[in-house]
Amino acid sequence: MNNLKNTIRMAAASAVILALAACGGGGGGSGGGAGFPIGAIPPTTTPEPAVISNGTAAVGLPIVGGQVTMKCASGTTMTAVTESTGTWQTAARNSDYPCVIQVSGGTAGGVERTTSLYSITSGPGVANITPLTDLIVAALSGQEPEAWFASVTNGVLSGAITPAGLSDALGKVKLAIATLPGKLSLPDGFDPITTGFNATKGDAADGLLEVYGVALTTAGVTQADAGRAAASGTALTKEAFSLTAYTTPNLTAIKMGTSRNLDDTFGISIPDLNRGSYTAKASIDADGNLSALSAGSSFNGYVSLLGNRIGQLCTANKGGMNPEMASQYVYVSSELTEVTDATELFGKNFVEYEDCASYGTSEIRADGAFIFTETASGNSNAPDLNFAQAMTTSGHVNAQNGSVIRGKVYKYAVGAVTTYVYLIVSTKQGTTTPVLNGETDYVVMGVSRPAP
């Protein structure tokens, strides 16, 4: 019996020792993890804090009610819905990143969206979703963003979304959009993904998205075409041109684009954010000048000279010289050089164009006085315009009709021949809405003689 009792006691003692060992009791040890005194409560693991990803989904207008899906390298998927401003926000963890993002559905300008856009994020913070970020995803992945989003694995996300990969993709996007009408470019320091912006009129980034959309239409290509071009390093047009158009009020400048398209059409676009964008297709002659506007054009008349480096585009508004059209815009190519010294014009004669036709000639005398002579009547006006004053910021005030006349001058040299071009925009004082009424609000262009 004594042996049996001893055996039972020894077995019980062994059980206690084993139980304490299993619980980590009996003091700490180096290399095996610290133990806890008998009766102590082990600390709980602190959850990883949530971090915020947010941004703006827009196409030149905010995407409202769009479904945002963020698919991350951790295997986690987060969702959000865009607000009326196009903004969205969701919470993740630092260990979830990097992620690829999709926005689908919703409306833009009240129109239902039927295609999705994509973006990426390498960490918490701003991650916009726009047509430009969609191009970055195409260039980064080398395939259609929609297909990549659907099939990409966790490991591929981590390997692809790197600083080097993003820098390379952004460079490809810059090259692609530079082949669009207007030779588009990103502002210095602007990153389409991480630079915050507001999808409202007047915001520079939002305006860029609108200009980009008009440029695609002018070039006759789609967003998918642009993505493939960014991924493959191919051009979106055969040749793209950048010009500046001027209009009322107050010599408003607009970046204008033209292009020889892949389908051999010639495109023209003026993304006027005040009036609405104008686009047109046209034929060009052997000298590169416009020779006809295609049906459905925003314009009903044109003047095109110097290989379309200077010109005028007219609309159906009533003009001062023509009751059926008005010279809505005058434009010059980026190849021309601006003249800031009015004395370069003194003593020169010009052919003047208004409402897309020449109705007379003009002379800028040695004293700076401007004289217009009408071809039909042979009558000359009194020197009521000082051109040097018109070229200043304040412009030349015409007290007689209550307008302010502002002008710019450019020149273009080919060999020994230099052609001067003046652009005049007259705006009624106090007018904030851009209008052309043929009386005080008008646009004219003069080209030095002999005409090229």
C-alpha cells in the first residue's frame, strides 16, 4: 500500500510540473520567450491601427455614386461609394498595401457611366481615380486595366506597384498624352494619383481632365486606345500640334489642339471651359492649311494661313461684318514668337480678317496710330486706337462705345521673310460673360503684307 501511495503522489507531482511548464510558468527564460508568474494574465495582442485611403474620382466632372473597390496585396478587399463631389474614403491597414482600385457605375454630369476606371495606391493617403490614373495602370500592368484588376494576384501586386514601376508608368503616360491634339502635358510636380484636387470648374487638375477628354474626341481614339498606347509606347496621332486661341472677354487665352489623326482625318479642338468645348474635323491642302470643314463641325467658317499656324474660326453668332457668322476665335501656333515691343509694328501694313473674311487693310503708323481702310468703300477710319496701349494689361479704352481693346502680336520667320500677326479682342466694359454681339465684343486678326 505504501508503494502504491508513493506512486500516486509522484504521478500527481509530475502532472503539476507538466501543467506549469505548458502554461509557461516558473519564470522567464532568454531565447524561449518570457514566462509569467502563476496567476498572472498574459497581455492581449494590440490590433494594427486602421489607416485611411481617399481620393477623387472624376472625368472632368465628379463621378457621383460610383462603387469603389480596393483590392489589396494582403488579400483584403475594401469598398466605398463616391460622394457628390467625387470624393471617397475607406479604411485599411498598413500591411494591406499596395492595392489596385476600381470605380464602376455612378454618374458624371447626370449621365450614367458604363465603363470603369482604375488606379493604384502603394500606401495610405490620396489615391485619385481618373482617366489619367487609368492610363498609369495600363502602362504599369502592360494590359487592359479591367483584365489586370480581375486577375491580378497578391504577389503580383506587391511586385508591380513599386516606386520604380510607378515612375516608369508615369513616364509612359506623359509620352502618350503628348501625342494628343494640344500636346498635353502634366503640370510640374503634379501626380495624377497622389496630388489632391477638387472636381470643380476652375480647378487646374479638373480642367486638365476635361481637356484630355476633348483631345481624345479630336484624335478619334478611345480611353482603351490611349491605355494601349501608353503600355506599348505608340503614338495616338500621326502628328499633334499645340496652338493658343484667343476670344472674348478680355483676350481670354485657351490651349487649342489640332492633329493629323491615325485615320487620316484632321482634328481641331478648343476646350473652352466657359462656353463649352468645340471640336471639328477638317480637310487640309498641300500647304497644311484648312481647305474645308466636315459636316457636324462646331464652326461655319475659317481663315487658315502659314500652314495653319495662324487662323480664325467662326460660329453662327451674328458678327459685326457678317450677319451670319462671328469670328469667335483667333489662334496662333506655339511655333510663333510673341512680340512685346509695339515699335516692331510701326510703319507696317496688314490684311485684316473679321468674321472669317478680309474686309479691308490696316496700317500702324510710326506714331503707333492704327488706321483701318475698308476695301468696299475705300474709306479709312480716324486713328482711334493706340496699338502700344492695346498691348498693355489695361488695354486701350474706347470711350465712344464703352469697350476695352486688348491686343497681342506674334511673328513667324521663314528664311529672310518675317510675317507679323496682330490679334485684337474688344470687350464691353463690365462684361463678365463671354459674348460676341458684333458691336463692342469682337475678335479680329491682321497679317502683315505681303501675305505669305
